[in-house]
Amino acid sequence: MRRGLIGGGVLALLWFVCGWLPHLLYSLGGSMATLSQLIPSPMMRGVFGSPVLWAAIVQVLMAVVLVGGFATLATWFAAGSATGLGTRRAVFAAGWLAAILTAFAVGAVLDLGDFFSWVGTFGVRGAIGTMGATPLTAWWAVLLGWIPALVLVLVPRSSGADGDADADAAAGAVPPRPPVGRANYAVAVVAAVALIALPFAALAGDSATQAQLRDEQATAQQQADPDGAAAPDPSASGDPVPTAAPSEGDAIEGACTSANTTILAPAPDGATGHRGQALSLVNVSEEACVVEGYPDVAYGDQNGHLLDVAVEPGRSFMAEDPGPSSITLQPGEAASAVIGWDANSVHGQLAARSLWIAVRPGEERLSWDVSLDIISGSTVHVTAWHPEVLPAG
């Protein structure tokens, strides 16, 4: 049994090397992907693409079946008997056959699991079409099963019954078949249990994979931009939108600031491929304040990063720029400004999904969630603040 377990360990090692190496080479692409096609792989499904937990369970069960199944079959086939199976050639043949039968069993239970899982949905013919692991695993063992068989021959026998059998063979006597011990039965039972559990674990892994794909699809649909802009990318690089722009100088005495005003930014208007968004700066304090110059404007993209937009003072198609002037706002009075830009296609682009405005550079910005057709590289024009009369009431 010791030699069988060692040979089974070699069989399992070859199984996983031949299974994972082509997968890793294929993931590299190019000539490595072509090279991966030349390596026979016994691992068809239930591993690659499955959630990590189920992939690990399936591989552990495979390893148990390969080691225990090979050890059980090889020990049984190679045991001395009246037919002379104790010779080196017979041991080698027994090991190779044990490798083929063990690999065949792994593929067969996976195929049976697929068949019974899909026969109710696709019928017998359709369910048969989902099978295919058995010829893959059996042919792999035909090609490489001689390696654990050779190990079975080269590993020296343990002392005891095996040594007595060698002595009998040397003397020309036919050695009796060694008795099957409890350890042999235990290994066989463990391998059989793992073989029975293997298709259930593989199917559970497939179900978990499908559930994961459905969740990812649902998440992608939820995150999809209604206007067709690029979906949010958590791994995207970029700088967050600053809560305040660098100041352009000291504020004048009695200036309107973020502390004594608020800003209103209703939805933009559009005309012939152009957009315009009116801003209102309202004095919410109990004292007059003075505003002069241009508002501070910035945009954030769907990843929460500062969008690369050039904000230039001046007129646009949607509004003339009166130029900067000093405006005194009494409590409750307001000043207006207009942001103008040309319409853009946002399909697959980083686009404005947040608007950040302050009364002037250096003041704390207010922000709004928006959906604007302003993309990276766009230019917007903003007019200076000018007096506005709010509607009564």
C-alpha cells in the first residue's frame, strides 16, 4: 500500500501540473497560449472560473480520489498471486492500468453528474452533449499513466509481507496474495466517498459560478450609465475633486462667502447642440454682502475623480458675459451667472456626474449629483455674476 500511495501522489501531482500549467500559459496570451494547446490537460471543468472555495473543494476531492484510488487498484492488481503478478513487468502494467481506471472514474462521475443535472432541461440528447470529461481524463492517463506505474516499480517494497513475497519469488515459489489489511480498506473507503462527493461538489461550483455571474450582471446593469457613459471603475486612477480651489487673492471687505450665501443650480437648458445652466447666488444672511467676478466651477466624473474640463470666463452660445462688476446683495437678494457648453456624445466616455460650485475661487464648494454631456477634454464658459431679481414668493 505504501508504494501505491506514493504512486498515487505522483499521479495527483501530474494531474494538477497538467491541469494548471496550460491554464496559466493560456492566460499569458500570444505564443504562450499556443504552447498551452500542446499540453494534455485532464481538468475540464469544476475548477477554472469557479469561486475559490468550490474550486478548492473539487481539487481536494480529486486529489483524494487519485491518490486513494490508484493506491487501492495498484495494490490489488500488483499483489502476488498464482498468475505471477508480482513481477516487475506485471507491477508496471498494473500501475498503468490503475492510473487509467482512476482517471476514468473521475471523468465518469463528472459526466454522470452533468447528465442527471441537465437531462430534465435539455432531454437525453442535450444532456449527453454536456458530457465529455471521461475521454479527456482517460486519454490523459493513457499518455502519462506510465509515470506513476514506473514509480510503483522503482519504490522499494516495505519489509514484512512484501519481503517474504520477494524471497518466495526468488526461490521459484509462487508467492501468496498478501492479506488485505484495515489500512487498505480505509484508503479504499475514503477514495470511494470522495469519488461520490466529487460530482456534487463540481455541480455546486458550477451553480455558484452562475449565481456569481448573475450578480455581476445585475450589478453592472445597476451601475450602467443611463446615457451610455463609461461604467464606474473602482480601480481607475485619478484625483478627487477639491472641496475648494486655490484662492486668487484676499476677499474684499463684506464679501459674499460660502458662510453667508447659498447657490442654486437647476437643470440646464438646451438649444441646437448647445447647453446652458443658470446659477443663482442667494444672500441667506441678515447683512448685505458684496460679490464680484466669476464663480468657481469644477466637475467630477463617474469615478468620483476631478474631470479634465477647461473652465473659461466669458460668453457662450447660451449667454453673454457682462464682465465682472461689484454687486451688493441685500439679505434675500440674488446674483446670476450662466455656464455654457457645446453638446457632446458621452458614449463610453468619462462624463460629468457631479457639479462643484463656489461663489469665488478659494471658497468652499457646494456639490450636486448631475448627468451632463460634458466629457473629459471639454471646455465650458461661465459668465460673471450679475444682478438677478428673484420671483416673488
